[in-house]
Amino acid sequence: MSQERRRPTRAPLPRSSASNSTLSIVIAVVAVVLGFFILRDISQDGSSSPTATEDTTATEQATEETIATETTVAAPTIPLTSFKIQVANASKISGSAGQLTTELQGRGYIVQPALNANDATPKQNTTVVYYLPGSEAQAALVAGELGGVATAPMPAPIPTDSGNLGEASVLIMLGTDVAGKPLGTPVPTAPPATAATETTVAEG
């Protein structure tokens, strides 16, 4: 028997242990990759979330917002010298038609010499402004100067002592309510109108 000692030989590792080590490494790599993608998605969602919220809020505000606008409708401007007026005295107060004629001329109107109402016209307590077709706005303006008296289409025959209007398109049949009294502040006949319009801004 040889006295030389034999070196012990290592036994080979079982194959099952090597396989388990390889599988663990693969699982670890897969876990790292999956974790990377998950973290990236979370990061992207977090960075885009405020923008999405802001866009949604802006859209809701634009949809629900109602803008109130004021629309001013201005009264049409009528030049005072673009038409002529005739004053006829139906008040039976002497000189009142001439007085009114002078006052209207002082305010810039073109007024023909005063006349009397015809004999068929009884004494009137209420002043009326008559107008020819197409002169409704002018008559309304004159009625405002007289304190807001009534207007009406021109009667036929024309109720002046001459039976005509000359070049006038507006006739003032002067009654006792205005006769002999100084003109006051004109009454606006078509004041500027303000209307509120609601406009809803559509979603876009």
C-alpha cells in the first residue's frame, strides 16, 4: 500500500444548482427591466397630468362662460333744417301761434308764418302734431319739443284757414295746453336703448 496521500477530488456540482442560479439571474434581469418601464410610465403620467387638468379646466370655463355685452342703439339724427313746420292756432288764444313759431325758430327749426285753424275746427284743449306720409319721425321730434304731445297722420282736408301747408310736412294744431306757455326741456322721443345680449362661448 502506497504511503503517498491522494489529494481529495471535488465532487461536481449538481446540475440542479446551476440551473437554479441561471433562472434567478434571468428573473432578476426581467424584474429590473419591468421596473424600468413601470417607473417610466409613472413618470410620464405624473408630468402630463397637470397639463391635462389645465386643459380640462380651460375647456369647462370656455363652455360655461357667458359674456354680457351692452348694445347701444342710437336714436336717428334728424337735421332740424331738413323739413318745415306750420303752426295753426286752434286754441283761440290770440298771438299764441306766432309766439310758438318764434320759439321753434329760435331752437333751429324752419317754421312758416303762423296761421289760424279753419272755421270748421273747434277750440282745442290738446295740441296735436300732424304729419304727411314719410314725416313720422320729424313729427315725433317736434312733439318732443312741445313736451311729448300726440302725433297723428294729416287729416283731409288740411285744417288751416288757407287749406294748405305750403312747403311744410308737419302741422302743429296748437291747443290751450301749450298755447302761450314757454317751451320747456324737450322730451326724448327715441332715447338710446341699451340691451343685454348673452353670448355663450361654444366649446372648441
